Amino acid sequence: MKLLPRLQGQRNRLEEPLNAVRRWAERYGCRRVAAEVARLLRKLSVEGFATYL
């Protein structure tokens, strides 16, 4: 099951929503979602842009 919507954009647009999703995933034990969001956040911090399709 896919929980994350399509995401793409720059750091200033995605960082806050991704942090909110990460907190939710950690709270409810969705480890795969939390790991994917962590990967996207790392990519944002390094490249300034991330995409999840």
C-alpha cells in the first residue's frame, strides 16, 4: 500500500510537510514510510530538491 503522495519540489516547499509526515509515521509505527521520508529529507538537505513518484 502506498501512503505517500507524489512529491517533488525544493527544500523550502517540502521540508515542513515531510517533517510532519515523518513524525506521524514514527508515532504510528510505519517504519517504511519513516525511512522513505528520512531519505527524501537527506536528499533535500544535500541537493535542495527531492522527488517521490
